[in-house]
Amino acid sequence: MTKKNKLLITTPEFPPKQWGGLSRTVEKVAFHAMKAGMNVHVACFEIEPTSFVLLDENVQIIDYQGIKLYRVKLGSENFLDSERALWDCPHNLTLQMMYQSIEKLDFEEHFDLFHSFFLYPVGYVTGLLAKRRSRPSITTIVGNDVKKYIFSPEKAAVCKSGLDNANLVVALSEDLMEMADALTPIRDKCRIILNSVTPPQQVWNKQRDDEIRIGAAGIFKYAKGLPYLLKAMEKLSKKHKIRLSLKGQLRDSEIDIYHYMLNRSGISDLVEAPAPLHHEKVFDWVMGLDIFCLPSLTEGCPNMLMEAMSCGAPCVATLTGACDKLIDHGMNGLLTAWGDSSALAESLEYFITNQAKAREMGAAARLKMGMFSTGLESRRWRDVYDYFC
């Protein structure tokens, strides 16, 4: 590259405020872009509970480790269905303000390339502006965007628009590419780039005691399959002394389901309620587990699974997203059917009753994660950015 091209990354989540797979992926890609010689800007959108947000007051600029970060506040509609007139559309104001906020930033900076994460609504809105300005854009699909929103009749069309307007689509797994391609043809302009992981120096060597400690982590929502893990715990608790450690955040939409499953299964005293965990403490937490479990219904390329495997911990994951590229079943972990608590319980019990195999597969998992280096991921992203710049 002969000059520092200006890149604007648009995202609904970005560190240091957010914790979760999407925000961590965006952070890594932003640093990869910097290494590729890009002048990186990131716009992160936050929805306010009021519609009264002024466009000349809604941006806070932060220097985040050399990245120019814009925290952009957007207004939102607040009306009941019974009060909605013919010309009123849900989220119209929010999306219009998102577009205008990106447009204002572009007037000031004139970006050479746009890169959006998550199709709805960020990919859709960013793609519209890039297309209008006749400038290239990349959209990255990460999981819940193509595994959830394309099933919404009112959102499927905007997801398609986001994919169609992008010059390049990057998917975090082949599974996601196939789903997006079923909505609109994107295979010819799609690249698959898996996440990377840096293994810790410390190696998992948990000594068994009377209680088996199983762990799961993430932003728990429908896609993460937590109810199936709770149901599996009920089955296992009848034969083994176990405890479930949950780290992360429980979405409001899942709180009632979570408590219903605890009450139905009668395992409340065996479950440590979801609690925040700073990312720097993730490896320490994994070291204290006997088994790490990813019970997801849908996934992209799960960072948390990669981190648990890189520790050398025995891991059970459902067969979704890029999990089959991370785990070679029966060699460095166990893959099981998603949405099936009996299959999940069976896999967990295998590790509970086969300690030697659990340790053997955990050690192999750590070796496998050496193939997913930050350097390799960085080179793949550099190829992407070099293509446009």
C-alpha cells in the first residue's frame, strides 16, 4: 500500500464496553486492518430509549489504541401498535438516524472502504450508503444475523439488500455462507475466515474431586441453547455429583425461560447463575472446569470454544457453525446434535466417566488450536483489504 486508506468499520458492539463474541471479533479485525496499513475508524451504535437525539450531539469520539472510535447514539420510536398510523414503521427513525450518522462521518472523513458487521441493521444501512457513494464495502456475517433475522418477513428483504450491496461477503463459517447463499447468491463473492486464538502459557490440568464442574459462557440468548444444557444437567444429576458454572450475560428475553427450566428440573442449587467475567479472566475460569460445553443452536466461529480448547480443557460442542472445523469428533473433543438434551448429556457423561480420554482429547485440542494463529488470520484479512486498496 502506498497510502493509508481510510476504513470505516460499522458495528452494533465494540470493546471495551461490550463483552461477547461479536465485539471481540470486530476488535481483532480492526487491529488486523491496522497491521495491513489502514487508517481505521469504528462507528459503534447505541440505541437510546427516546426519539429526541440530535445529529449534531450524538457522536462521542474516543481514541481506542490507535483506532478512532465513534460512539453513536440513535433515537428510537416509542408508540403502541394501536397508535401506529399507516405511514409509521417500526424502527424507521432509528435506521434513518443510523444512515445519516454514517453519512455525516463520511462527509467529514471521506472513507475509502466500508466494512460492516451483522446484517441487520448495520450491514443493510452501511451497504446502502456505500452503494450510493459508489465506494466498495465488505459485510461480515457472524451468526445470528443470517440464522435469525432472515426468518423475519420484515427483515429478510433488508438482509438480502445488505448482502447484495456488498462487494465482498466474509463469513465466519461455511455454514453461514450456505445460509446466506440460500437467501441470495453470494458464493462467488464470499470468503470464509475463521477466528484465531492465542493459547495461554498455562495448560489445563484440573484434578478431579467429588464434584464435576461443567462450564458454559457467552451472552445467553435463544441461539446459545442454554435450556438444553439445563435439561441435560437434570439427567446427569441423577447419576453424578455435578455443578454448572455460567459466565456472561442472560438476555432479558431468556430470563423467564431460564428460571422456568431451573424450577422444572429442580437443579437450582447445582447452577451458578450467569455472572460477568472480564475477558482477561476467561482462561483462569476455564482452568477450574472439568468440562467446557457449548450447547448452541446456531454459531459462527465461537471464540469461547476456541479459548477453552486452547487451554487443553475437554470440550463438548454442538454441530453448528464452524464447530466441525475446530473439533475433530472423538479426537480433540466431542460434537453432538444441537437442540437435543439427551445427546448433550450423553457426550458430557462420556467425559465424566472417561477421565483418561478427556485429558487426551483436551491435550489434542490445545495442539489443534495452534493451527488458528493470529498471524494466519491477520494475513487472510490483509489479503481482503489489499484487494480493495
